[in-house]
Amino acid sequence: MTLVGRAALLLAFAAALYAVGAALWSRRKGKRQYLASAERGVWAVFAATTTAIVVMWALLLGNRFDVADVAGYSNTTLGWNYKITALWGSQAGSLLLWMWILSIVAVLVVVTNRRRNRELMPVVVAVLMGTAVFFTSVLSFVTSPFATVSPVLEDGRGLNPLLQNAYMQSHPPLLYIGYVGLSVPFAFAIAALVTRRLDSMWITSVRRWIIVSWMFLTVGIVLGSRWAYEELGWGGYWAWDPVENAALMPWLVATAFLHSVMVQERRGMLRIWNMVLVIMTFTLALFGTFLTRSGILSSVHAFGESTLGPYFLGFIIVILVGSFALLFSRMSLLRSENSLESYISREAVFLYNNLLLVGLAFAVFWGTMFPVLSEAVQGEKITVGQGFFNQVAAPIGLALLFLTGVGPMIPWRKASMRELRRRFAGPLVVATIAIIPAVFFAQDGGAWWAAAAIILGAFTLACLVSEFWRGMTVRHQLGGISWIGALGQLFTRNRRRYGGYVVHVGVVSIIVAIACQGAFSTQGDLALRTGQTGEVAGYQFTNDGGTRSKDDHKMSVGVQLGVSEGGNRFATLEPGVDVFTAQQQRSSEVAVDTSPFRDVYVVLVGLTPDGLARISVFINPMMMWIWVGGLLMLVGSLVAVWPSRRPREVSVPSPVGADGRVRE
């Protein structure tokens, strides 16, 4: 079976190489039969890669411990579901998953472009299959998932206990889908540059791809945060870890592109900037893969020391140099059709939004790579702490929160003061009312950033609600339909716009929750014997007794804690610690009681034989709204990309502005 797997990867490498050559030859000679042959090569890559991944799963499920990745990441006691996910527990297996997703994406591109974009498709196929050549060559000649070991072990080491979690079963594949999906906009952008077809056709072709990729990245990041919150037992969900940052950077730049591409579609502006964003988004996706596999930075998420770093770095350099050289050669063809008429307009707000997002991405990149740069220059690795990232992200996050509300409310081209007063009167009233509770909480904890987030969150939410209300009112009055029907029509007839508004509501929820959690969270440590009670932040914790158990896989200890507030018991929490036999590794089993306003989060630090339990307690306000915000972003993205049965309306009818022009 290992020979079949190796042969399948070699076949995928050969087919990808052939597809690149046939696609480029098709463009050179202008003959469609060569392009058709290249597209059949794409199908061959998919078939061969699928064979390889099926073989790898069969090896994992069959306990083939003569295979290095099976021996290192599985064992006989591991459940079948974790044996499946053990594929991406290893470095080679995760690359195989990446390559398989890339082959699926390439097939979808070929299928959906059978009758359109035929002038672009030779270059698109060449770029996608060129990426496949790199990954299949690494899998075939550098780090094979089918490498064998001798002597053969009786049992494997097993999957890292930290990865035996439902969120970790889905988090890596979702991120990979997002990463790989970003290769499609990149391929079409390169094709547009090569063919000099630099109108909005390539933008239209990749619109859904970029939204879907962004959606998978978003969900992957949120699930990764949830995994860290529940599994690592430190009371938090985001530590500005290098691998966390590696996922965040392409997400930030992709978010910038999603906004600026609307300016190009509507006003013919930012054409060069959008090309830069597409190139940087794909490059940062590759850079994230480089960080997790190079071993240059330590991380709980990384694969450790590896020889893959130089290969990925070389590929990234080739992508950057080649892409920007091509872009510079086409600069004269990318002039904007219009110019910025006013600094108070929707396109200006999108530009400000872009600068903030890219600026934050650069700050994250700088902070992440500073240890490497400092070691190269000074010979000493200087680590950048969370304080740096928080100080940079806080003001940028608040500015983005403000623009999230302002953007949809401001007309294109230019806004009159009368129009601005009319549109923002209601949201400003709501923000003014929100000042009272915000200042009260800020005085209590000295957290002015959180107060600003609450005020701006109220303002932005009021702006978004007013946009929904305005659209519903117009449809209700002109169409003679119910208010519920009017709301439904907003989504069915302009999915992209109102789906985006739902995403923005999710952004408000997340930013406000993060600000409140960072400002008002409380942590305390208790040592309680059986029957004793201790208090943290007004909550009482009573040790009701410890538990101990042992089986063939692990030894577990835990404690039952009664949780009360004001003398009223409302929960029983059971935090614990597992020590896995095969890995001799400790894993915390945290216990959380969740309400809309706070999480009571408890970690068992230790339990002595005489019943003394040492626990750490975290009171995390507003945590639920981080996960709710992630769900809203998913729902809004699905609405935005869902196919519409009717032609999409460009705008909703609205009153005439003070200057006599019809506003959107």
C-alpha cells in the first residue's frame, strides 16, 4: 500500500507538470485542444491525489505501524474518528491534505469555467498546477507520508492528546480550505495580467471564491480560538502565537480586498491596489504554511524542527518576485477610471478601512518575525510579548469598528452635510445613550478602551439596524408586503449587501466582547480541602470531593465544585486533569459555566491524595458573544454567496438627497 501511495503522488506530480506545460503551450499556440488536455491533467492530479489520501487513511485505520506517520500519530486504542484526523497531525499528512484540497479546488475551477473565461483559463490552470507541482514534489521527494520505519513497532505513539478534540478535527481542514481557496483569485489575477484583460471580468469570476475562502478562514480561526479556550487551560482564547498570527494575516488582507474590490466594481478605482492585495493574500497563506513547518519560531501549534523551511521560503520568493515583476510591467494598463472626489464618501471609507487592515497585518507580521530579525542582526532572539500586539490592535480595532458602521451609511462619490446629519442622527443618539453604562464600567475598572468599544459598538449596531430598517421601509411601502416579507426580500434580492451587514453585526459582537473580556476579566487561585469554600470575584466555590479513575489509556483526576453567587448555588463544575499513558502527557479538562454576560472558567491545577484541590478560576465577561459573532459571520457569508434566482438589484430605492441626486 505504501508503494501505491508513493506511486500516486509521483503520478500527481507528473500530471501537474504536464498540465502546466500543456496549458502554457495552449496559450502560445492558441489551440484549444491543448487546453482541454491540460484540464484533463487537472482531473488526473485529482484522481492521483485522492488515491494517495485514501491509501493514507487506510494505513491509519489498519494500524500499519511500519509507516512512520502511523506509528508517530496513531495507536491501537485511538478511535476511528481520531485516526482519520491523525492525517493532519503529522507534517507530511497535513501537506497531503493541503494538496488534496488544491486538486479539488482546481477541478471546481475547470468545471465552472467550461464555457467562460477561456482566454484566461490557460494561465489559471498553469498557476494552479504550478502550485500543485511544488506540493507534490515536496511530498514525493522531501517528506513523504508513506515513509516506513524499521524495526516495526507493536503499537504507535498515538495522537497528541491536545489534538483529540472536536474543534481540532475541523479547525485545520477549514483553514486549509481557506488558504487553498485564496489560490484561485491569485491565479485569475495573474491570468488577467498576462493576457492584459484587466477589466472587471476577473474580479467577477473570483468574487464568490474570495468570499468562500474568507468564510472558511474565519470559521477556522474562530474554532481554533475555541479549541485553545477549552483545551489549553489558561483561561484565554488568543495569545498572539506565531501560528495564530499566520492565520490572521491572510485573513486581514483578504478582508481588505473584499472591501476594496467593491470600489473597483463600482468606480473603476484601486485597480493596482487590488492586484497587490490578491498577491499578498496568497503569499501570506503560503507564509503561514512556512511558519508552521520551518521550525524558526516556537509555537504550541507548529510541527517543530523541519527541513521544509528553505523549500517554502524559496517558493514564496519566486511567487513574490514573479508576481510583482508582472504587475510592474502592466502598470500603464491599470490606471484608475475615476479619482477620489471626496474624503467623505463610501470609496474613501473603504480606502481607510484597507489602510487599517493592511497596517494591522504589517504590525502582526513585524511582531511575529521580530525574534528572527533580532537574532539575525544582533545574535539574540528577542520575543515580542502580547502587550505589543494589544497596544497596536486596540486602536486599530476601534477605528475599524467605527468604519464598519459609517461605511454602509455614506453615499458613493460625495456626501452632503445635510445627508450625513439625516443618516447619522439616530445612531449618534444611541451612541450618546451608551456613554452612561460605558463610562460607569470604565470608572469601575479603569478600562477606557472597553468603554470606547461599547460606545462605538452601539453606534455601529444602530447604523446597521437603520440600514435594514431603511430597506424594509422602502419595500414595505412600495411593494405592499408585510414587514417580515420586506426583510426576506432584502436578503433574497441583494444577498451580497445584506449578508455583508450580518457579517458586520458579527464583527461588532466580537470586537466589543474582546474589549470587555480584556478589560474586566478576573482571575484567582484557590486551595480547597473537601467541604471548604473559597471566593473569587463574588462567586463562591465549594469542594464537594475529588474523583480518580484509571484505564488502559489514561489516568484521570478531578474535583466537583459547587458554584454559588449570593448564597444561591447555580452550577456544579467538574474540572479535571488527564495523564495519557502512551505519551506520558498531561491534558487539562476545563469546566465552564456560560451565561450571556460571563463565563465562570475553572482549571484544576492539582489534587493531593488527602483531597486538597488547587484550582484557578477565571471570570471572563461577554465570552459567549465572541462565539456568537463568529456564527453571525458564518451566516452572513453564506447569505452573501448563496446563488440568487433573480437578478441582483444594484441598489434599493431611497429618498432624494439635498443636492438633488438619488442616493443609494
